[in-house]
Amino acid sequence: MKFKLLMISLLLTGTLFAEFKVGEKLPPISLPDQFENTLQVESTDRLLIMAFEKDISSAINDYLKAKPAGYLNEHHAKYISDISAMPSLITSMFAIPKMKKFPFSIMLIYNDLGKEFSKEKGRITVYRIKNHQIDAIEFVAPNRLPALFR
């Protein structure tokens, strides 16, 4: 009996944290930003730009700081950063106050949702979507970020 329960829980864990794949529909994604607003991935969004590492996040932030307000909206893009591994004290005392100085919103993952997205070390994860359907998943070097918006 214990073995059956263990196997069922392992199967469910694998299902709960299975990565999103090309051709699948994204579930509704609603996350807070650094200003405590709740943002959603909308049906009109075409690009999800994601950071899972501090250096990648810094590169995206530097790029977007140099762009005009509304740049992400103009390009039907959302920027999502997984900060779930960051200690909460560091998050609240340093990271969020720094992010509040940015002229753009960052959707923040505080929980295990980040495990459902594909990622590669040292790369920006890009989900190309259309009406919540995943058309492509790309992993790009930070210096290739401008090409995503052309």
C-alpha cells in the first residue's frame, strides 16, 4: 500500500511540474509585479521574456531601462522573473526596492511555477505565444535580446 501511494505521489509530482511544451496552451498566468499590481498574460501577448538567473535578469533590466515607457506593451511582451530561490529578506529589503525604480513591470514568480517553464543556464528563455498557445520556445544569449523585438 505504501509503495502504491509513493508511486502515485511521484507521478503526480511529475505531472504538476511538467514543463510547458510547444503546441500546448498556457494556463492562465497571473503574477504580482514589483509595484504589487497583479498582471496577467493576455491573449494579445506574443512574447514572454523570462529570467531564471540574476545575471540574465540584470541584462534584461539594463536593456529595458534604455527603452521608452510602454516598450513591452508596444511589442505585446511580458517580462517574467523567477525570484523564488531568492531569500525573502533579500527580496523585500533590496531586490523589490531596486526593481521599483524601473520604468517597466516585471511579473515575479515567488513559488514553484518557474519549474513549469523550460530554461537553459546563461540564457534568456523566450516563449513565443499566440492566443495563449505556445508557438516556440527559444533560449537566447543576452546580447541577442534586441533581435527579439524586431
